[in-house]
Amino acid sequence: MPFAVILTTRTGEEINVSKFTILGLLSWLCGFLLLGFQGISSLMGTEGTWQSMTLLDVAEPEHLAWIERLPFGVLRRSADYLTEMPLFLLLFCLGVLFLVLGALKKA
């Protein structure tokens, strides 16, 4: 089973967990950590970059220049939306996607 990780509980029971499930849980964890840092930053009243972090804030603009060259307007608008949405929300959505893929992999 190349796409699974076997975890052992204290009782010795083995649980097969797909890598998609692990990626989904890690994505959710990163999203919650980012949301926590943004919450703490807003409570402190600082004007740092934690307040409204997007993918545009993390990546260099030249790495996202391919979006402007997309051939269809629908694809371009969708890619623009994904790069401008809050990063914690993007991580949550990716986590849901990976968890669904992990559930489909088990079935």
C-alpha cells in the first residue's frame, strides 16, 4: 500500500491512514496556527503582516505572473480569487480537499 501510513495504538491495534488524510490534517493545523497568530496580532493592535495574510503576501509577484497569461477569463478570475483569499481559509479548503481524497482512497 504505497499511499498509506500505518499507525499503532497503545493497545497494539494498527490503523491505516492515507497520506492524503495526513496532508489534510497538517493543512488544517497550519490554518489554525495562522488564524491564531492573526488573532493574537489583532488583539495586540500591531500593524504587521499577520492581520490579513494572502498568497500574494507570501509569494513573490514574479512567481504569480503566470495567472495573467491564462487563456480563459474564468480560469484567470478563479486563480485571482485563490491568490487573494485569506491564507488560513485557503489552507482550510485544501485540508477539506485532502481529507475527501483520503476518504475516497480508503473506499
